[in-house]
Amino acid sequence: MPLRVWNTLTDRKEEFVPLQTDRVGIYVCGITVYDVSHVGHARFLVAFDAMVRFLRWAGWNVTYVRNWTDVDDKIIRRAAERGEDPRTLADRFIAECREDFQALSVIAADIEPRATDHIPEMQKLIAQLIERGHAYASEGDVYFAVRSYPPYGKLSKRNLDDLLAGARVEPGERKRDPLDFALWKAAKPGEPKSVTWESPWGPGRPGWHIECSAMSQKYLGTTFDAHGGGKDLVFPHHENEIAQSEAASGQPLARFWLHNGFVTIDAEKMSKSLGNFRTIRDLLEHWDGESLRAFLLSTHYRHPINFTEAALADADRRVEYCYESLAKGDAYLRQKKFTGEAQALPESLAEFRAAMDDDFNTADALARVEHLYARLNARIDAKAPAAEVAGLLRTARELSTVLGLSLRAPEEAIRSRRQLAARRKNIDPNWVEERIAARVAARKAKNFSEADRIRDEVKGRGVELRDSPTGTDWRVLL
């Protein structure tokens, strides 16, 4: 079955046919770097990362572009509050965001352009719009004339009359029509020189919308395959991108528009004023990034997702189960001295691909992968032939990797996750290891009542001891 995706532009599911056979160009609007990244950022990062991973696994040659907005009113204000240069602040938060990306197993985009490196391209595009009668200069600002582009509103399905009812002119704006939006902003008194560029219209800086039009078309061409981002960007950001890009070129900007759903926190909109604002960095203090990724993948990317600690804990248990299954499978093959070549299971690969071909349905795909792990455990327990277990193991690993999961060596992952679980429960891992050593000594001395007492003591602190032929392991009880 061919890949079908929901196209926001046409408001229906369509077969995904790229402009060039087996070659796909994707542009995703990135982060405005005035602070650390939050759960809402994690949603779009993981969603589009999974899409790109799948497309490459399925044989597509993908060029993935994800930008950094490193000049913006928010960045300038935040830098002023901290007495810092805006460029320095942006550099620092880009580095912080990249650490979060790594924890979430979000791969780097092929191209990660920064707005401040593309000022000439933006100025050229603005000049084209002025020349074509779609933009005008006004006392150092430049505005896009919305009414000059009749299809305006085609992405968000809004009409100009409704938009005009809610439109207003902000203080300091010099536009002719309340619907018009800024392409270039004149420099304001006191703004740092580092965020001011000379232009034909006077010193200033670009508006937010123009940057993505300039950067996407530079790296992917006038028309490219897919443009993505959060649902909150449909209007006005992506609507404005379409208007300014297509008014300048006379060609479509992107053929498919993909948008991920909103994130709520305990069924409420995430907001600092409500005290429920969750950054990725805060969550990583106590939870494995892979658990957060698994939670986000468990809901279809277009649907809203409600973040709760209980839901994250459930995803954490499932990730732990997968790693323990991989460790169990590896141990089984070592025990059987299996040296053959494992073959992936064609029917499982086909089922997984069918799920992802249905508008990147990671929820369905993840369920199929988890079923594979259950089969793997069942066949090991049934002492199945090593070749069969090896096939299940290889398939589970391959499909997990497509989703960006189970990427680490099982033993390393289990150890790291155990430390985080202990931290959540205020349990000292060293104390647990000491009690295990004491219990081992008691058992060697045939003092089984003492060994049982230690097991109960540790369990009373929320830790389960698990004996096996290779020794005693432990895990934190939820």
C-alpha cells in the first residue's frame, strides 16, 4: 500500500507522491531560541523525526531541513532582561536544545539553517514582493499586502472578513491595512547592533514569517514536497509563508502540509501562569528521554496528547520491558551458542510498514513492535529454536530503531534507567548494591532467614530483588 498522509492544505488524506521519484524534501519550522525547549517542542521534534526515520528505512532519499529562529522580539526582550547580547543568548539556547534533542534520540536535520545567516536571501525575497506589488515600505518597515494575494486563508480555511474582525494595528506599526504583516522591521532605539542589518529600507531586522520562506526555498527549491510544524503554526505563520512565497514566485510553496496536534498538561493548556509548564530538561532530571519519546509516539501525531506523570510512567514501563526483552534474547542466543545469520520476519516488517504508511501512525506501529517483544519472550520461555528467536530479536531491534527506540545496548540502558528510577524514589543505588552484597554473603553462609530479611528490607524501600543464574538484579517498584 502506498504512503498516504493528511494534507492540511486540502484537508484530506492523499497519496504522498514526491516531485522526484524516491527523493523527498521536508522543511519543518524549528524553535525560537529564547529559552530551553519544552514538552510542546518535544512533540513536533519526535513526530517529524519518526517520519524521517521511517521514510529513509522505506527507501526514500530524504533531505530534512529544520531551522533555528535566532532573531526575534522574544529573544531581544529576554536578552535585555538578562543584560546579555541577543546573539549570545541564542547561541547558548541552541546548544541547550541540542542536548535535549540527543536525549530524545532526535537526529540532526541534514540542514539546520539559522535566520541570522540568511538575511540577504530574505531581503531579496522582500524586494521581489515589493516589485510585484505585494509589499510596501512604510517608514523603515516593510509589510506584505494581504489583499494583494486573493488565495490568502487557503491553508487555515479562513476568509478575510472574519480575519478583519479580529485584526488590529499594534503600537508602532505603520501598515495600511490591519491584515498586513511585517516582512522587515525598522530598528528601534536602544536595540543591539548585533540584531540590526542594513537594508534598502533602512536598518532593521526581518519579520518572523519571511525567514522560513527564504530558507526553505534556498535549500529545497521554489516548490518542495512537505512542510511541517505544530498545529499552532497553521495560522498565521504558515498561512503567511504561503502568501509571501507564492506571491513572489507564482509557484506553490509545498505540496503537502503536515501538522502535529497540541499538548496539554493534565488536561489543561501548558502555561507558566498555571504553574504546569514542563521543560524537557526538567523531565530528564527524573525520567529517561526514551520514555518521553515512547509516550509521544503512543498517540497519532495529528491528535492532541495529554501529558500526565501516570502516562509517562506507563511508557517508562514499556521501554523497560523492551530493553529487558532484548537482554533476555541476547542471553538466550549466547546460551544456545547461536552463530547463524538472523533473518527479519517479512510479515512483521510488512505490518509495521502498513501502519506507518497510514499517515505515519506511530501508535499502531508501536503496538505492533510491542507485540513482537511479547512474542520474543513467549518463544524464549517455550525454548524455541535459536534461529527463530534470533529472527524475532532482529526484527524487534530493526523496527524499534525506525521509531528511534531501543537504540542503546540493553545492559547500559537498564543500568542508566535504574539510576533514574532510584532518583525518583529517593533511593540510593549504592545502598541497594550493599544490601545485595550482604544478602549474597548471608546465602553463602546458609543464613537464609537473614537473606530473606534483607530482601524484605529492600522491598520495604520500594526495590525488588530478582535472582537469576547470573546473579541478583534489582529494579525500583512503581
